[in-house]
Amino acid sequence: MKALRTSSPLLPFAMLVLTLILAALDQTILSTALPVISRELTGGWPLAWVFSAYLLAATVVIALYGRLADVLGKKPMLLLAIGLFLAGSLACGASQDVQQLVLARALQGAGGGGLMTLTMLTVPDLFAPDQRGRYQALLGAAYGVSTMFGPLLGGALVEHLSWHWAFWMNVPPAALAWGVLASTLPSKPTPAHASASEGRQRARIDWLGAVLLTAALVLLLLATQHGHLDLPERVSLWLLLAVGAAFTLAFVWRQHRAAHPLLPLSLFARPAYAAVSFIGMASGVALYAAVVFLPQYLQIGLHLSPTGSAWHLLPLMAGITVAAVTSGKLLRAQKPAVSMARTACALMLLSFGLIVCALHWLPGEPLALSAGLLPLGLGLGLLFPIVTVVAQRVSPAQHMGIATAAPIMLRSLGGAAGVALLAALLTHLVKQELATAGALAHRGAADAVTAALGHGLQSVFGCAAVAALLALVASGWLVKTRPHEGPAKDGLLEPTS
């Protein structure tokens, strides 16, 4: 920890924020650039793989990065993740066909998934316990806002430069962050009392568990993207779900038997940890439901441009930013996480209710839909720091890496699976309404599609509200941990009396 005594932690923290922003931007930056890429690049692979390759790679590596950070240290894994992200960005910008771009995006995602975990995990090495909530909150705000700004930035780069710069812009800041963090981050200390045999035991990694988890996540994520990827006919949705479920069960069985499990299932025996894991998954559903479906309605139903629809997400960005900073201050003041989480979930419920009402009574008013996003942003902003801070506080020190990574992995998985299921529901409802006798006879085709889309989205956001309601129920488990449940000696979840 010598580096912490000789330099301010603010400089490496600024680099953590920078790398997290880059990783978050690359999740959504191509949404407005993809049409241009499709015109300029040739190749036999579906263009949707450009998105899915990043999502797949980023999600499947999260747990492995968390475990490797526990064993090898956070600093080397963070530098590896930045290096992979940097190499992937260079390769993406230099791609000459779709196949090259898909493979480069997978490499970029293998680094980006690590950045989303390791930036959160490194904060405890830089700041005292009473300050960590504040800085975790700033990271949460940076992640949420960057995800929102991706489409705007992608559109601007395509319009004024070229799609290549959507990737090349990552190179200078990523190189800067790598150099600064390599020289300023503390290395993992080696305990003087640790014996050689203890070191060998800690170095053991459940590689079989890693393979099983990777296979399960890949298959399940492919199932969520099945309708967009033009997979071979024999690779059906049900086949992917069945084999993915089998690998999931095999992974759980392996974790019960492994001496050094990749994801210790004992973590989920702690009520608070199980709660924040579920809340993380529900927040992924809520965030991506708003980001995916509202712009879709604004563009298809109300005929706004992609950039114009992106601007209507500003209340969501503002809410996330303000609430995340506020959440950090409240956590630093030892405010009860249970009451904060309940407030956040109630705000999310309010937001989905307002959006459903706007779709029902004011379907042609984009400002009404936009205003309904503000409570959602406030709720998500409050939740992002809570999930990370509580997960770290109730987990054993030797499992800190994987304990931080698992809720982040579940948030990505929840977002991907939730959006896929909601998209299938929306498609079914729209087709059903348009097929109704006389649906197209009483109005123009465009008006009929707009009305059907609006009616379908009411059900979609109603389902998202159910996810928020379940998160509200789970937040009741965020009570003060008992001594046998984790290191909660300093009033971790509620203030001490």
C-alpha cells in the first residue's frame, strides 16, 4: 500500500472512471452507427453479431475476472482488462469486413467486462471504508450516464468523422489510463505469515467451473438474441435454452463439490447478498427496458430521428447522475440501505406507472414519456452504489472479487434476458392487434402500427414494473447482518446505535 502514501488516490480513481466510461459507451455506441457500417462492410455474418459479440464476451468474463482478482490481485487483472479493451478497439477500427469486426468486438468485450467489475473492486484499495460509498456512487453515475450517451456520441462520430472513430477514440484515453494505473495503483500485498502451501491453495482456480459457467452464459445469451442472429435452423431457441439450463445445473453441482469454487454458493446464503444480487438483476431489466423500447417507440411510432429520440433520455441520465451522488453521500452517512433501496424501487414503480399512463392518455407526446423517465433515473441512481457497497460489505475478504462481480454479471444477464422476453411479448401483442379484423380499415397503416406499438408497450412496461416490485420485496432483506453472516461490525447496512 506504499503507493497510497506517496500519491493522491484521486488520480487513479479518475482513471478508473475513465475506463468505466469507455466500457459503458461501447455497449450502446453502435446503435446509431450500425446502418453506416452495414453499407460499408461486407461479410456473410449477420450484423447483429457486432452487438452480441461484445455482450457475450463482456458477460461471460465477469465472474472469472472477479475470481482471478481474489487470487492474483486486482491490479494485474485491471491492467490486463484495459490491455484487451485497447487491443480490441484498435482491431475494431481497422476491421475490413463484418467477420473481422465481430471477432474484434469479442476481444474488446473480453476487456470491457473486466473493466465493469474491476473498477468497482479497486475502490476499497484507494479509500477508507467511510469514503467508499461516495466513490462507488460516482462510478455508478458514470456507468449509467455513459450508457445513455452512447447513441448520441455514435451518431455524432458517424456524421462528422466515420464509424471507425467510434472505436479509435478509445485508444488514447485507454493508453493513458493503463500508464497511470500501472504506476499509481498499489499492488496486492503478500502476507508475511502466509505459507507456501497456503499460497498454492489460494492459487487454485476452478477452471472446470469457469468452463461450465461460460458455456451456460453463452448459450443463454444466444437464446436471448436468437431472433436477431440468423442462426442455423437446427439451432432452435428451445435447444439453446435446454442445453443452457443443463450447463447451468452442471455449474451449480460443480460449485457444491469444488474445493475452491469459482462462485461460492455460500455467498447467496447471506440474505443481504442474495437480495442485492436479485436487485441488481431487476435493475438491469428496468434500465434496458427503458433504453431499448422507448427510443423504439419514439422512432417507429412518433417518427423521431435516432438522435432526437436519444435526447429524450436526458431525464433518465440526469436522474441517475443526481441520485448516484446522493446515494454515495447517504451511504457515507451510514443511512440504512434497506430504506434507500425501498425508496429507489418505489421510484422505479412510479416511473413505469407514469410511462404506462402517458402511453394510454398522451401517446403522441414525447415530452410526457420523457418526463416519466426521471423517477426511473433517480431509482437506478440510488440502487447502483447500494448493490456494489452492500455486496462488498457482507462478503468475506477472501471472496471480495467474485462477490463484487456476481451482481454485475447478473445485472447484464438480467438486462439481456429481460429485453429479449419483453421484445417477444411486444412482437406478439403488436401482431395480434394488427391482425384484428378492421384494425387497418379504420385508420392508416402507420397510425395502426403506432397505436399497436403503444398498446403493446403498456404491457411491456407493466412487466418491468413487476420486476421493480419484486426488487422492492427483496430490499426487505437488507437488514443488519448478524455476526455469523459476515463482517458487519461497523454498522454496514444500518447505522449503529
